[in-house]
Amino acid sequence: MSKLITYSENIGKYNMDYDAFLLDEAIKLQIKEPVLRFYGWKPKCVSLGRNQNFESINYQYCKENNIDIVKRITGGRGLLHDDEVTYSFICPIDFINNGNTIINSYKEISSAIIQGFQHLNIELCLGGKKKADASHDYCMLLSTGADLCYENKKLIGSAQYRTQNYLLQHGSVLFSYNKSLLENIFNEKINSNYITCVNEINSNLDRNNIIDAVQKGFEEYFSISFL
């Protein structure tokens, strides 16, 4: 039976350490079914991608404003984790059809989330249709095939890490975003034409609505049940 870890809010280091632990445990036990976890971040936290350096953010500003900074095991650019729901999904690579290719695994996991959001009457699509500007350090300004968009604006950013025939995928669903805060952290202008959030799409939705939708999407798409 697939494993569900229900929503909790934690400091950034705990969130990243716990995901790494779940991945290591899955490999050690050679689990065949996926693990799905939901969580939030308290206090606010910037996570940097596996290969990203601290020079890409205003480190001093974060320290002065009680914003944690952590490194992710997954790749991608920096993210501010504030008013959002984060998911992590861990499974054997061969659990996913054609999972041996990163692109296909992103597409399948994204397809599950797309199916889930249909329960909320929100039609999402895969990102990457616009040419990405690789100069951006803030992840939500880049739209790739790993991301999900609503009306061509990025709503969910995801990143993946693979090792020993297992994968871990992180994804962040924005409820809202603070433009000036982001500009101070990432030292760049934030173009609202590229980003959206749940509150802009439907302000009546809450965290539980999003969690239920994502869980349903995974269960329906992959024909599994979570305990």
C-alpha cells in the first residue's frame, strides 16, 4: 500500500532532511509503492537547488528578516517557501511508465496533478511553452516542462533528484506571493505576467482543497491508494 504523510509545518532544514530520509529509507527497504508527503514551512524559508550557490540570493537580507535558507537535494533554482503547499513524491523509477527518462517522469507526475486539479475546476497545462530566460535565479520566473501553468502563468514549480533507481520530486503550489519580498531576496524584478497563485485563481480554496486534489490526482492517475 502506498504511504501518505499528512500536512505539517516545519523549519526548512527539517523538511529537507525528512525528505532525504524518506528517499534513503525507500532505497534501503526497496519499496515498490510510492510515498506522498505534504508540508509547509515555518518560518519562511528560501531553498536553493542542489547546484545553486548562496550568491544567487541576498543572504544578509534573509538573515535580517528571519528567513531560513536551506539547500535542496533536488535541482532547479531558488524558491521562497511562504504561503504555499509543498508536496514530495518518492517512488522507484520503474513505478512510472518510461520513468527511465527524466522528461517522461516529469510529464507523468504532472499529469497526475493536472487530473487532480480538474476536481477544483482548474485546468493546468505543462510549462515550457515560453522561451525561458536562464538568467533568473527565482524559480517561478522560469517555466520548463517540469512545471505546471494556469493560463500560461506558472503555478507549480517542481524539481527532481534520482539515485539508485529511485526518484524524489518536490513541488510547490503557491497560495500567494509577496512581490517586494521576492525582489529583495533574489535581487531581480518580479514580473507578475509569469506567475500566478491559488488566491488569484479561486480565493475560496484553502490548503485542504489543494492537498485533497493532488492526492486524488495521484491515486486516480496511478491507480493507487494511500494509507
